Amino acid sequence: MVDVPTAPGTSRRGFYLTFIYGLWGLIAAALAAPALLYLLLPPKIRRGSEWIEAADVTQLQPRVPVEVVFRKNRVDGWKITSEKETAWVVKLSDQQTVAFGPQCTHLGCAYHWDEAKSEFLCPCHNSVFAVNGAVISGPAPRPLDRYETKIQDGKLLLGQLRQSTGSKA
Amino acid sequence: MKGQDRLHHWLDSRTGIETAVRNFLYENIPASSGWHQVFGSVALFLFLTQAFTGALLAFNYAPTPGDAYNSLRYILAEVTAGRLMRGLHHWGASMMIVVVVLHMTQVFLYGAYKKPREATWMVGVVLMLVTLAYGLTGYLLPWDNRAYWGTVVATQIASQAPVIGPYLARLLGGQDEVGVVTFARFYGLHVLLLPPATLLLIAIHVYLVRKHGVAPQPGDEVRPLKKFYPQQVFRDTVAIFIAFAILFVMAVAVHVPLEQLADPTDTTYIPRPEWYFLFLFQTLKLFEGPLEMVGSVMLPALAVLALVLVPFIDRGRMRKVTERTFAGALVVLAAIGWGALTAVAVATTPKPAMAEQIDFSQPTDWLQLSPVEMAGIGYFRQENCTSCHTVGDGNPKIGPDLASGTHKSAAWMIEHFKHPSAMVPGSAMPPIQLSDAQLNTLAAFLLKLNPRNAEGLQSAPDFAVQGAMIYQNGQCGSCHMVNGVGVKIGPVLNGVKQRRTQQWVEDHFRDPQALSPGSMMPPYRFPPSQMEKIVAYLFVLPD
């Protein structure tokens, strides 16, 4: 049905209908748009990447991993929880110090440093990693995960744990 | 038949929806119907909007006293459009009260409650009480000081009711004090019990309106009936749109504060109810001692009873609205009475303490600053640094972003403040004319700035900043410690609000030895405005 605005009554009816639909459309849009933003956009992260001081680089022996325990704030919505985290810190060279996540990349077991063999050994399924994190043998699919690191005034700062790339080769 | 028509036909024959909508829209209404009858529709619209924004808020809200406050802060500070949603819900509640009262006033003025519409009116009175119940229960949910203490007063009033008082208080979970149980009950009422009850009551109310038809005025019997659609629907729509536009503008422009987390040990807090309950609050003050119950329970109960019984008190024949002078006079009297009580309540309420002006709906990183850094904010504001520099977010300005997170040393900055172009060739910055000690505080603040805390540091209220400046000028830090900075010769000042009253601290400033014999502290005779600020600053320090 099309309203043909000819008779005075019809044009008034058309005027009413335009306003009824138009105003309800505006109201719906003004409610729906913020609601979609509210539900779909990620919240502003105020406490973004935090750098945690983990070790004094000058105290590290070259190629001798040290297990470091530190506390980190985890932000989950409105909850901020302080959690214990662990990293294996190794000074590979004077220029490069790395920090490995404490879990084997195979199934997440905690590995340890075998001093006699100078290798990381995972007791669960015998994955073996070199001091630089590379897979030497065992079922581990990829090298050890590393924390983002930066060095400031001789202190090693750790950021987010990043999944390593590459294969066992 | 065309495809569309067939679909319509199928839908209607299976569900009857088209016929129902048609019956609804093409209802006959009296010739006198017009703009004065839009308020009911507006109230219904506002209720639905409240349900919508309330559900959205619930998606990010943790309904326990432990988390409620933090989750609301999260909605306000971190969720996109969260502030708008809360604004819509908060002001929507106030607006609903206004519109419901306007609706009742119109019905009252026109005598539309008369036979056979008594039941419609009484259900309407119940709906108004339900609207107030939403306001009462929703008031507690932010779980800030305002919410907590407002509810303490409300539950105590309820417990004063004759006979049922103690039971009522127990039902609200507030027998001994407002606590976790009260919170759970109020939340349950607000989101689980009241909404379906409201829907049911609205259904009954609308059914009764339809059953008896819109109330005609004398003279309507000889004039032809009109259709509800489209002219009256158009009027309702325009009214709804105006209400919504006002609500939206208020939600965007008028700030809804969030005070500090509810503190049941705070003995200085002056509870204030929401504006629409202020007249009751004031009525209460007119009765003292054993008569208090008269103001708090009996008068309101009588008023509600009178409202319910209006159709039975006034049983006269229907008259034109212009001839209902007695009803009009009653409305005017009620309005004057309400207005006067509210005005007196507003005028006699003491000014909120400075600490209550802190807006906890924004980040409050400034609470962790040392006095030096806080005082730096004062000089930062005094020197109008932000007229040339960006701080964190915002449009780029001439000078560099001061919250970039990379900083020069304090020594470099102080040299730069004194001789800008010597340190940064070509700098257009004018030298800052402050003493070395003042420049030092400025540098201390700037060293603390980073992109994450820029907003939370800049929201520091002026009284606290000025309090910190007085603290710095008085060199309080050479004997006292605040936020871990200073010297522990005198007591650490964090937590002073747990140990002392504000009056004690003021007296102690003027004559330390009188209150703490043997104290090494010299007297400080601050002028009143300074005294107020330094004490307020000390009393907002985190414990």
C-alpha cells in the first residue's frame, strides 16, 4: 500500500507516519549503537604491559641458567590479582640475556637444568633443550617459550611471555 | 495474492498477531483525547529503557559487596560507552519518577479514576510504589559510601514501623546492620523480583485501560470517537522522543559521581537520600523523639492509603477539568509542600566533606603519589603546562607529550625549566619563574607521569593538590612520612583518619603540645582555608 498525498486527510496521515517511524528509528539507533559498542569493543586496558624486574644482569654467569621467581599483576576485567611466576634466565652472551617460560613446550611440565650435561631436561617425557632453548631431543614440538626482555641500568626486565616459533630442528 | 500478502495472511491465520496489533492500534478513544494523555506511554517506554540499560550493566557487574564497586568502576573507566549506560540507567530512574508523578497528576486532575476505573487507579498507585522500590534497592548497588549510608537510613526507618518493623528489617537483611545479606536481598529485589512484578502490573494496568477505554470528558458523548492510531500514537511518540532526548543529553552531559568504597566505620559521613526521597527525609526532621515514627512511617503510610482510596473518597460525577478547582488546589498544595520540604532539605544539608568530592568513577592513581609529586601537580596546573603540552591522550599540541613514558633526569628538567632554549635549542617554551624547591616538585611529578597513569594523576582534586603544596611548604616531610616518602621522626600520616578526628588534627596543628605532651612539632597557625585543605588532604591518604 502506498499513501498518495492527495486528499488533506491522507497527507496528514503521511506526516504522522513519517514522524512515528522516524522518531522511533532515531531512538532505536541511539540505544542500539552504544549498546553494540558497549558489548563488542574491548575495554580500554589501563594497566597494559608491565615490566617486572627479574634479575641483575651483572650477577649472571654466562650460560648458567638461574630460576627466578617474581610476582606479576594479572588483570582480569575488574579483578587484579598478584600471581607468582617463574622464569629461567640465561645470559647467552654479553649482548644477549634471555628468559624462558618455566613449562616444557610439549605438555607443560616443569623442566629443570641438568648441570652435569648443561641441558634443560623435562622429566615427564624426556624432552631435552639446549641452553638457548632449542630442542635437542624428545617429543617437544618447539623451542622453549621466551619472555619479552629489556635491560635497563643493568637490570633485566621481563614483559609478556611469548610463544616460541620454529620447530624442533 | 502477492508473496508479501500471503506471508501476512499466513502469519495472521497462525498467530493472530496482525489482528491483535490492528485491534490495539485502531482502538476507539474519546474526542477529547490529546497531549495530556501521553505520560503513561512515556512511563512505559522509560521502564523498558531501564530494563535494557539495566541488563547491559548487569553484563559487566558483579553483584557482591566485594566486587560490586570495582566492577562499576570498571564499567565507568574501562568499558566503552559504560559511562553512558550508567548515565542512562541513573537518570532514567529519576526521570521515571518524574513521569510517573506527572501521569498520576494528570489522571487525578481529570478525575479519570472515577467509576468504573477505580481498579486502574489503584494498580497505578502500586506501580508508583514499585517505581520507588526500584529507586530504593538500586541505590545500594554501587556500594559506595553514599549507597551504603543511604541504605542504613532507609532500613532503620523501615525497622521503626509499628509491629511489622523488626520483621521488615529482617526481611531486608538489615536487622543489625547493612551488610552482605542486605546487598543480596536488594539486588534480588531489584533484578529478579521487581521486573516480572512490574511487567505483570503493567499488563493488568493496560488491560484495565483497554477494558474501560480512555476516560472521556463531559461532552464527549455527543462527539464522534477517534482512533488511537495514528494521531495519538504520533503524540505519544513525540512525547517519548522528547523524554528520551532529555535523558540522553543528561546521561552524556551530567556526571554521575561514584564516591569511595562503602566504609561502615566512617563516622563522619552524612547520609543523603536520592532527591525524590528528600522530602521524606525532611518530614522526618519535623518529628523528634517518640514522635519520630509519625514522620517516618505513619504519615507516609497514611499518604499512600489516601492515594489508594482517592476514587472512593471522591465519588462525584465526572466534571470538566477546568471545573475541578478543588483537585487543582490539592495538586498545587502538594507541589508546594513537596517543593518546600525538598528545598529546606537541600538548604540545610551540610556541605559534603571535601573527601566526598573525589570522583572515584575515574582512575585515582594520584592517591599513591608522594607529597612532593602531588605538590608538583599544583605547579603544573598553576603554570598551565597543558596549554602547550599534551599529557597522554588528546590532540597533539606545540610541545611534546609529557606522558610519553621516556624521561630526562630531574636535574636536566630543572635546568630546562629555567633556561628552556639552552637545553633544547629552538624551544619556544618560556622560562618557568619558580623557586628551586618548587621546580623540584614539578620535576618529581613529571618523572612519575606515564601513559598508563596520566588520566589517574590528572584527576587529582584541587583540595588535595593544594593540601600537598601546604605540606611541602611546611616541610612536613622532614619529620613525617606519607606514602612511604619522608622521615619517621613523627608518626606516619597514612591512616591518620583511622586514629584521629579532623577536629583533633586541626587543634593539634595549632598547639601540638596541648594534645601530645612532649611533641617536638612546632605549632602551625594556618588560615582557615589552608587548614581545611591540609587536613582534608591528610584524611584522603590511603591507609
